[in-house]
Amino acid sequence: MPLIERPHRLIALLAALQAFGPLSIDMYLPGLTAIANDLGSQESSIQLTITAFLIGLFIGMLFYGPLSDRFGRRPLLLAGISLYVGASLGCVFASNAEQLILLRFVQGLGGAAASVLGRVVVRDIFPITESARVLSLMHLVTMIATLIAPLFGGYLLLLLGWRSIFIALIIFSAVTLAFTVWKIPETHREGSGESDIISVFAAYFRIARHRTAIGYVLCMALPFAGMFAYITASPFVYIGFFGVEPQYYAWLFSLNIGGVILFVSLNARLVRRVGPQPLLIVGASCAALSGLLLMVGGIFSVGGLTLVVIALFGFVGVTGVLGANCMASLLERYPQNAGAAAGLAVATQFGLGALASFIVSFLHDGTPAPMAITVGMCGIGSLIALFATRVEFVGDKRSA
């Protein structure tokens, strides 16, 4: 039985927790130039505020997960969101780029609690097939927020100035904090069995020794990394190489988000009926085939813009399916170290995403090839990683 009465009523709140990261980046993007002008800073310095947020998010994710296995979900969740609210308030009053960079780092540290522990709470209160469905619905809400956030941030910038974007984030996080205090009790009922901090973090090494665990982590993280490579390179590929008008680029970008929403909605409907494993096979196969198609088009210059758009629609569209089902399968496997498992998985997503973004920027040559190769290798790697989980499963059955 779930630990919370009528837990499905919490889906919107859990989705809000998962949306902390995307909203903190996407709502903020339209204001970068205005912030640089207002603070008298170089745009490159203001761009570092995004990097600082991602670093804070990455570090925080590595800490909150295992600590929640030792001290519980609720206190760390409340502390992290409170830290986010405080850092966002500081951003409103920042007077130079250096202050804003530091405060965005702290904001990332706080927001990481919501991003990781929201997923862990899902594992605590739902069985595996239902948790995969709930994670899919959460991802659906997050994608809708990602689609709306830049538009909302742009209007706030136009009407009230860039500082109003952080005021909006304060309101969002404070309301989420209030509902978390009210609606989410402590959901962790299975002690990790660890008595000291060193042993708590040693859970990472125990999880990393298992091929199945690393397979699930890489199966969900590599498509996420490929999506970061696409986000980084697509303006140069679409606008610079293919000559797409900027306003049409926005529609092409939205098309892929629409693909994520479509596939995640299908996953939420089907996972109860067929379970996460068959959907993982379909999703990873689609990512690999789409990535391979993109590589062929990018390397050999065939298919033009049409092939690139179709291949990216297939690749980006299944990222939510792989993320939801891999996370549900991983957390089911490690009930006593669910926080550490979630922390490792989500941190790996963002770490590989940053690496893929760097690689595609470093290899940039004005053609679609660097993006195509990076995205294609991520898709093929995801399928190989999923195969690794199934190989170990068969071996375990034989040894038993």
C-alpha cells in the first residue's frame, strides 16, 4: 500500500519539484543580454551564470540522494527548496556579475534537492509500473513548462525587467515549498543501514559495481546528453548551415518538445499494460536508429534538412520514455539506497550533458557532422547500455 493516502493527487506537486531545473534555465534565457547591459558586464560573464547553476545542480544531486537515505527525504527537500528561495531573493538584488554567478551556483545547489528527491519520493510511494507512469506524467508537465518558460520570461523581461524573472522564480519555489510542507510527509521507511556519512556515500560505489545499475544510468543519461548536444549545436546547424529563418527555428525546436510530449503521453498510457522493459527496448531502439540515420545524413551530406528534422524528432522524442522507465527500474532495484541511485542517475545525466555540449562546441566546423556524430553515438550507446542490463539479468537467472 502507498504510504500516502490518495498519492495520485501529489503528481502535480511532484512535477513542480522536477521542473525546478528547466524553469531556472529556460525562463532566464531571454534576459541574458539585458542582464549584461544592466550590470555593465560582458555577455560571456553572464553566460557563466548558467554554467554556475548547472555546476551547483550537479554537485547538489550527488549529495542529496545518499543523504536522504540516511536522514530522510523531507528535511533535505525542505532545506534545499528554502536555500533555492533565499538564493533567488539574492539574485533579485545582485549588483554585479560576480554576485550573480555565486548566487546562481547556490540556487543550483538548492534546486538539486527538488530535482532528485521528487523522483525518489515517487519510488517511495508507488510500485514500479505505476512509478514509471507517474514519472512519465511528471516529465510531460516539465516539458510543457519548458515550452512555456522562455515565452513567459520574455514577457516578464519586456514588461518588468530581468529582475522580475527571479521574483517569479521566488513565487514558484515558495508556493512549492508551502505545498511540500503541507502535503508531503516523510516517505522513507526503509533505513539504509548506514550509521556514518562515509558509509552513506559508499553506496555510490556499491551501485556502480553492478552492470545492470550502470546500464540503466547510461541508457537514460546518454540520450539526455545527445539532447544537450542538439540544443547546443542546432542554432548553428539550422540557421547557419541550412539557412532557416530564426522564427522558423523556434518552430523546429518546439516540434521536438512536442515529440517528447507525444511519446511520454503514450508511455504513460502503455506502461501499466506492458511494463517498463518492453517500452525501454522500443525507446532505446528508436534512439539508436534515429541517431544512426542522423549520422549518415551528417557525415555523407545526404537527406538535407528533412532528414535531420525527422531523425532528431525520433531521437529527442524518446528521451522522456527512457528517463522515466530507466529511473523506475533502477529505483526498484535499490530500495534501501534509492536516494543514492537517483542522485547518481540524475547527476550523470547533467554531467554527460555538459560533456556532450562541450564536445559538439569543440568539434564545431560549420557543418551538421559534429552534432550528428555526437547525437548518433549517444543513441547507439543507449541501446548498448540497455542490452548490458539484460545480459546481466539472464546471467543472474542462470546462476540462481
